[in-house]
Amino acid sequence: MPGYPAGLLRNRSVVKHGNYAVITPEGRVINTVPGLTDCKMTILATPKMGASFIQLIGTLGPNAKSTITYGAKAHEESFIYLLEGPAELKVKVGDKSEVLKQGGYAYAPPGVGIDFENANHKEGRILLYKQRYVPHPGGLAPYAVFGNVNTIQWADYDGMANVHIKDLLPVEEAFDMNMHILSFDPGASHNIIETHVQEHGAYVYEGQGCYLLDEDWYLIQEEDFIWFGPYCKQASYAVGRGPFSYIYSKDCNRDVEI
């Protein structure tokens, strides 16, 4: 019978509310998001699970576009990333616009938001992200950023020659967030088990890894999404035959309110 499962239903996802989550592809559903036309979007992370940000992934149809500016509320800053082509996206941030190809991205400062449309009417996939902006105590303000990960050079992560990182946004105090690409060579690992106030949302686009989340180890693979809550213990090993790579968010450059 079409659509009927051949065996037992399975789903590797795990959600530890307020601490961490692994959202795997097999259980995702398509969410209707007002203002996104011809886009099949899945909402991955929200405050409902404990995250302080919102992250979506979705596919672009030939007529994909935004009809409502994404992340345009006064307290919101937003980010878009063209994970896969061959779609090309015309993206507008305020009075600036560029056409993004695979690996292209754009950041919108608070209150500005992102508009986009499929420029060549081909299929692709995007990540969308937004979070509440925390103003800089000295009045520094972030600005619109466009870029492409394919033009950024790798740097060693924490001095390790087999773990590599790319910063997608400027490393400046004006920005209270960054997006990074982190890539582990086969057999590489973190140099410590990290425990920190920052939280992350990580989308794995390549390879396999074994990830420690709090007290448990999980096998992670391409297309999995991980949310790390503040102070969740975390570390990973690349366990496949190729690189283990993901794009992830980080809050940064701010004191903690009491």
C-alpha cells in the first residue's frame, strides 16, 4: 500500500527540553510560515524547546520568495544561508541586495530583516535564523553583511591542525552573534569537553560524528540538527571516512544580565 511503512517506525531524534536536542530528518514535518511562498520549511529550533533563537530549514520551489520581510521586528536580527543550489537567491537587506549562489549568506541587523526571491527559478535549500538582539553597552551597532563560505579561508580551531573553522560574520563587539563552519578531519575531535554560557544551533551538512551532549554520546550524521543549551557539556569525534562538518550559530560579545 503506497505510503504504508514496511517495518517498525523509527526516529533517532531526542529532545531534552531546556538542555539539548537532536532533530533528525526522518521525523520532520513541513510548517506553514506566513510570508514564505513556494518554500517547504521545517522549524527546527524555537523557545518552546528551550532555545533562545529560531532556526528553519527548507527547500525552494521555482517561485520561492518572501512576501513578508523575515526578521524585521525591532528586536530581531536575522540570517539566511543558501545551503544548496542550483537555485540563486536575490537577497535584499535594507537598501543593499546581492544574488547568492550556493554557500552564499546574508545577515540583517535588528529591525531591518531579509527579503529574498528565487532568481533563476531552480531548486535549492536554505537555512533561516533569527534571534533577539542584545544591544552593545557602548552603543556599537552591527551592520548588513553578505558573503560566501566558499571564498573564506579555513583557520585552525584552537590551534589544532585537524579541526578547521570559518567565521561568517565580523569578529567585532558590535555583533552579539556569529555563524561559523566547523569541520573535523577523519578521527579528529574537540580538544576539551566544552561547558559554556553560549548556546549553539548546528546543522550537519557533511559526514558523521560521535557527539557528547551532557552525559550521553550520540551518533550524528549528515542532515541532523543539534541544539546545545547553555552549559550543556559538548564534544565530538569525527568517525566517518570523510570530514565531519556543520554550520552553527553562537551568541557572543555580551555580558549577562541579572
